[in-house]
Amino acid sequence: QVQLVESGGGLVQAGGSLRLSCAASGRTFSSYAMGWFRQAPGKEREFVSRINRSGGVTYYADSVKGRFTISRDNAKNTVYLQMNSLKPEETAVYYCAADLRGTYLNPMYVDWGQGTQVTVSS
């Protein structure tokens, strides 16, 4: 089991930036992929980004491509999500998740953090 703790959320104006962090513990961090998801009020949780074990392969939802960047530091057991040019409709709780055995096409996110609130004001 992996324990995940997100941080870095907050209130930002439209067009601004935030950097989310997700600290992991419990298993060798470099042995699993990581993902970021978000859930806005009244909406389903949606995929934002994914990074493979080494950090060399990344995936993004179309809606965030070119504005968000996922990265990881395996020495610090942390994955990051740099979010630029934020929009009010991206107000949501952002979650990180660990995928110990899945792939991008067949993910198996089994461990989730508690989430961090991101609010983008217009």
C-alpha cells in the first residue's frame, strides 16, 4: 500500500499558476507510475496527467496539454503538477494516485491521496 499526501493547492486568479506536490511513502517510489486527477463540484473525477516510473513518459488530458507539466523526483518520493494559465473551470479538488501494476491504456490506480483544493477566480 502507498500513502499519498497532496499539497500546494490554494486560491489563484485566472491566468495564474500553481504547483501541486504529492509525497509518497510505503513502497519504493520508483517502482510505480503516478497520476493526477481532479473532481469539480457536481462532476465526475477526471484524468489530468500521468507519469511513468522513471519520469521519462508523460500523458495529459487534451484540456491541459501545453499548460500543465507533470514531473517526479524519485529521490524525494514526490510527484509534481505544475499548472499554468489556470482557468476558472479548473476549480476542483486535485488528487494524486499510484498505479502499481497498470499501464496508460489499462490503469490500475489503487492508492489515492486525500486531495488538495484548487480554486481559480475569474
